[in-house]
Amino acid sequence: MELPVALRQAVERYLEGTPLDELRTAADRLSRRYRAEMRDGRLHLDGETAMKAYLAARLPATYAAIRASMNYLAEAAPDFAPRTLIDVGAGPGSVLWAASDCWNSLEGATMIEASDAARKTGLVLAADAALPNAHWIAGDATRPLPADKPADLVTLSYVLDELAPDAVPALVDRLWALTAQMLLVVEPGTPAGWQRILTVRGRLIEAGAHVAAPCPHESPCPLIPPDWCHFSRRVARSRLHRLTKNAEVPWEDEKFIYLAASRPSVPIPTARIIASPQHSKGRIELKLCLADGDVVERLVTKRDGEAFRRARRVDWGDTLPTQP
């Protein structure tokens, strides 16, 4: 996956003239903060230098994870056509770009972000783009949100890892209260990110939400640590991306975990593939999360005929409408 052309060009214009050494140093500092999940009272994207480092080194991957999560949501609810969006912890607008690419029905958005630098950057990037009308508001995810009415789609991406665990339940309640139809939460695909998603999932189910994706059920998660649920998206690296990260490989894999919760019920698939299918001659091994709340590893061979042909076409994260 790549950034939309308009977004990539806007980023390049924004970063033009920034010394590469400055980007590398700031990107390394930002990466260490993300990996350590630092909660020292400072925003990860606080300041122009951190913002530029994020655009050069992290935006492609976070955009890819958000866009992939929206693909899964759209597959789970094909009739969902959001007109309004509230994005909490909006950063420089990754969700706005992804949502407008996923749904041409989107007309307006409320972008809530605590960092002044991130809000200003989001406005600059979107200035010449054909995006839905967006209203940028200063707001803290740990406090009452400055949104006056619910939206069809509410999103929270790569935010929970910056919050203290005891702040999460109240935030989930506020997000759900603002959700007219769908709530989408995206987190890094780490064991800790999965645990945060499980906390959100449990809170939303208690509130009466329906799980639209990725789980094909609303039972307790059947995975047991050190195993955990996550997905992956391959991201193409631009020349600037490679230079900033001192990388030689022209791609990277972004691991992520997401939860889509719906007010109306949605069709439940038979299963979802929760690991990369393992292919060998005449056989495919699939790890499946099933609608009955169980996890199984299923072997499909050439002798299974049509089931084998179907299994050859599926990938990590896909659903199975019928069991192979």
C-alpha cells in the first residue's frame, strides 16, 4: 500500500528544505517513544520537528493500517455510507485522508487534536486536496470531547498507547456516545495493543455494541498469551522514507490491531483468518477465529477441490463466508 498521490505530494512539499540529519534524529527519537509507549505527559507529536519526523517516517505505515482497517469495516458492512466523521486524536489528518478514499459518501469531518503543531500540519496538508469539509478543534482525549452531535463514523487511531490505562474506559464511553453508526479503533499490532483493544471491546459489548470486525463473534477472545491477535499491511517506502530511516529495503510491514463496533447488527462471517496462511505443495494451513468463539488450525489440501481453490485466494485478515 502507498499513500494517495495527493497526500504524498503534500508531504513532500511540507518537508522540502528540511535537513535530512534533522529528520533522522527526530524520527529516531519519535520511534523510541512509540516503542516504549512513553506516558510522560508529553504528546508524541508535540512540536514541528516531531511532526516532520512523523510525516517522513511513520505516516505511510499508520495510514496503511487505518486504510486497511477501513477496508475490513467496509467489507463487514457494505451498506455503510458515512456522511459525517469525528476523529479523536486526529494527528495531521491520516483518518480524514483514509476515510475519504474509502467512502465517497463522506461530506464533513470534525478533527479533534490536542497538539497545535499537528492541527496546523493537518490544515496545510489538506489545503489543496479535494477532501470533505473538515473542522479542526483543540481537544484532549482524556477530557470531555468538544463535539456537539454524533457522527456516522467515529475513529480513534494510535491514541490509546499514549493514555494511562485508567483513562480508557471513560474515553470509550464518550466515543460510543458520539457514535451514530460505527466506531473504529486502531492500535499498534503488539501484545499490549491487543490487550487495549480487548479492553475497548469488552466495554463496548457491555454498552450494547455489535462487533462488526475483526471478531466473527462477541464471545471472550479465545487467544491465550503469548499468542495475540493482530494483522499486517505491507507499506511501500518512498525515497525520503528510506533515507529518513536509513533503510535499504523498499517496503516495511506494519502490524496493527483494530476493532469496528456497530450500533446496528451486521452479518457475521463463518471465520476470519488471523495469521498468514502457510502454503506448501498441495496444502494450505489456515489459522481461523470461528463464529462459535473458538480458534482452530485447519489444513486444506488439493483433495478438497473447490475449498482448496478458495483457500489459495485468501490472505491474513480475510473472512470466510463458508468453511473450507
